[in-house]
Amino acid sequence: MGRMKLQLGQPAPEFSAVSDDGRHVRLQDLRGQWTVLYFYPRANSYGCSIEAQRFEQFLPQFAALGAQVIGISTDAAPGQAAFREKCGLSYPLLPDPDQTICRAYGVVGGLTGLLGVSGRASFVIDPQGLLVHQRHDLNHTVHVQAALQAIREKQEQLA
């Protein structure tokens, strides 16, 4: 059901949301920079906590490549706020309890098929708003390096 894959090279689905800490985040406002969207199944779960902290740990490398990181799950804002504090996160976390963004990116139901929970997936969007990388993988240890590598490779192709 939620396993539709988006087409690389096509415009990434637009979205607009308010993060757990009150930031208004719209994909169209991120044009001109690289954007990494990562979807995680559940705030405060073991694997999601490790993945979120890894994205935070590698924020300097993403910033050096001109990339913004955004985390998205179906958790409500209060749960994400607690998750942010517990994990020490500085990048935006977008609550998507009605699954609008998850549906647009084909991650509803997750890899385990649990309805109402997003899958674990990551997407890289280039400065023009085109989707250049996607990874659907339950393994929480692979998304950070895969996203960094995708951005580096695309930037080398453009150089």
C-alpha cells in the first residue's frame, strides 16, 4: 500500500508543515539548497533514536554540502518535542499524524505494514526541487551515509 516509489529526476512532492518547535517548513522555501528528508516509524523508539542522533552527529557534514536535514514521522508534535529533547536534536522534526506527507512520499504503512506508522526511508532533493535519491530500508544505520554519498555524487556530477 505505502510502497509506491517516487521517480528520480522528478519534482519532489510539495509539503508544508509546522515543526514540533514551531518552525514553518515548506519544501518550496528550501529551493536553492539540498534537502534530506528522512522518515522514521516512531519517536523515542530505540532504532529511531539512534538514527536521529546520527543525523545530528553528521549535521556539520550535511551543512558543508549545503544540505538541510528534516525528520518526519506520524507522531504528534508533543511526542516529537520530547524526542528532540531526549536526543538533543537541532534540525526540524515534522509531525505528520494525518499521514499527508508520508502518503505523498510513499511511506505509509512502513516496511512492516503497520498502518498509521511511517516507514523508514530517506530522500535527497536537489536545489531545484528534484528528487535525486531515495532509500527505503528498515535498517536505521544506513540512511545517513547513503544520503551524504548521494549528495556528494550528485555534486561531483554537476562540477
